[in-house]
Amino acid sequence: MRRLQGAATTVGFGGWGSIIMNERGERAGKRADGSLPENVSKQLHAHIGSQLRQMFDEVVQEPIPDKLKQLLEDLEQSNARPNGTGEA
Amino acid sequence: MSEQSVPVKQAMLKLIPNLRAFAVSLCGDIERADDLVQETLLKAWDHIDSFQEGTNLRAWMFTILRNTYFSDCRRRRREVEDDGSKAADLAVHPGQEGYLDMQDFRRALNVLPPDQREALILVGAAGFSYEEAAKISNCAVGTIKSRVNRARAKLTEMLGVSASSDFGPDSATESVVARAGIGGFRQS
């Protein structure tokens, strides 16, 4: 198992490492029941939320693939009546 | 009917980015996601008469997409735990701050059971209420809430483990994290 080096915490794991490890380089200790301290849990939850939205938004901002645009065009055309105006 | 086609087409076109984002979050593979969106558009178009005007088209199409995804999964008989390696190839920009974070996050998300992943995405990323998410997933509101809570707890555990090996998680989580390649752990 790879041991976590001090440098790797900030370079390799970015946000996660900085939540688990504070400015003094101390790791948030687990409580007796094995759970994380409440403030650490809350930070992780907030971080998860922003990661989710960022991941989702990255795809939302991509341009629509041509084949999907074309599909809708084809569907609309196939619905147009032969003698209809079928506004494009 | 051509008079209705134009506004319906426009409305669906505007929803494609959202549908793609949802599909990618569900299956972790951009090509498969676009196939799912394509199928969804076809089905939605064919069944547009069953859509109640004035209701939420986005929710309706999300429902079609997730139904398509789940029956596709059954057909493929995929294992629940995907190593998520394809998810890491998605729109990530090398050198951007948090690059490794996002890779780890996508991998961790793909390890979740699909119903938990779906609930978490609907509520936490796509912005639906618990009630809307319950309708889309065809389950009770309480079920959505417990799926979201379990997903969050599991992600917290997996991502907390990857950030510090000193936490000594239970061996089950450890092996899942190692197998999924989260946080640079590799199965030895």
C-alpha cells in the first residue's frame, strides 16, 4: 500500500487532502466509533456536492454532437405533412 | 403534426446537454451515454402524445433516459462495480486544478450501486427535488433520501480513505478503493 507523503497530500489529492489534513499538517483523527469529526464530515459532504455539480456542468457545457442534432432534424422532417409548410 | 414539431424539437434540443450529462454520470462512458440519449430522443418523440403539456418535460425525458439505461444494464448484465476507467477519459482538462480530484471522484461514483448513483445525481447534480427524483426513479421519497444518504456516506468513506491511508478503514472499503484505482491505490 502506498504511504501518503506530505507533498503528495497537496499535489496528488488536492481538495480531499487539504480537508483531511489541516494547515499544521495534522490529520483529522477518527473518533472512537470510527467516524470522522463532524466538521470534517460536513466539509467532505460539501466537497462532494460541488464535485457532483462540476462533473455534471462540464458535460452540460459541451457542444451538442452533430448526430444528435441531426436526429432531431430528421424526426421533425419525417413529421412534416407532404403539402405542409413545415417551418424549419 | 408539423405545427407542434417545431416547438417540441426546440425544447428537446435545449435539453440535450442536460440529458448527456445525466447519461454520462449514470454510465461513465461518453459513447454509451450518447447512444442512450439518442434512444431517449427517439422514444420521447414517438410518445410525445403521452406527455402532458405544461408538466416538466425535463423530468419526463430524464425518466425515459433512466429507464432506457436500466433496461440496457439488464441486457448487458453488467457487474455493479465498474472500475470507472472510462469515466476518467471524459471532459477533463489536464493541468487544471483538481484534475486528479475529478478522476478519483468519477471512479468513486462509478463504484456505487446504480440506484444510489442515480439518486445522488438527480438530487445533487441535476437539481431535482426529492419528490421529483422519486417520480423519475419510480420509488418513494423516503427511498430516494436513504439512497442519497448511503451514496454520500460511501463516497465520503472512499474519498476519505484515498486521502489518508492512516484512517485504517474496514478491509471491504479498502479493497473497493484499491480495485477502483481511486487515489492512486493499485491492487498489488
